Amino acid sequence: MNLRFLAALIGLPLASAAQQKIKLEDVASHAGDSVTVCATVAACRYLNRADGGPTYFYLGAPYPRQSLTLVVWKKDRTFFKTPPELTYADQDVCVAGRIEIVAQKPQIVLTNEKQIRVVDEDDD
């Protein structure tokens, strides 16, 4: 049985199959691509009263100079064991997802904690 078909059948993303690892400085040239990128979370904000209740993570530098924005919508916060803004603030992370351009900035939407991990000192 085809692995992609099986993953789709049971509703699991097959993240590693189509993702390439890129450098943070290259994210803008990969709009529309599914990638993995590693960087430091320079700042984060949970806007619980804003439309959609977004949690923003700014990689590379604080807003508005960030190289990449990560967003977790309020509806997806339940798929994280702990509040994401507490877990990932000031951490070195690797994230996997599709880059889209929003307000002229690269962005990845995180729908669950499987898309992001804290990088250990032993990681490459």
C-alpha cells in the first residue's frame, strides 16, 4: 500500500516526505514550499482577544524585523500540551510547514506540536 495514501487515509501528515531543510535567511525565496527551518524564537505574543486568537512567534528578530513568523490559531492551541508561548519563548526551535507570504512576510501556520521542536545542544 502506498505510504502517502495510508497517511491520508488515517489523517496523518507525511511531513518528512516533501520537506527540505533550509536556512532562515532563505525562507522568503521558498513561498509555497513545505520546508523545515531552525532558528531562535526572538519574541512571541498571544493575542487572545484578537480575531482568531493568534499566537505569534517571531524568528530571527522581534517584530517587525523578523525573518519568519509562526502562527498558532486559537482553535489549534488544544493540540499543544502546554501554552505554546510559554513552551517555545526564547528557545532554539526547528519547525516544519508550508511557507506562505502574509503582509509581505514569510509565515508558517502551526496546527499541532508535531510541527515544532526545541533543539537540544546535541542536535546538528
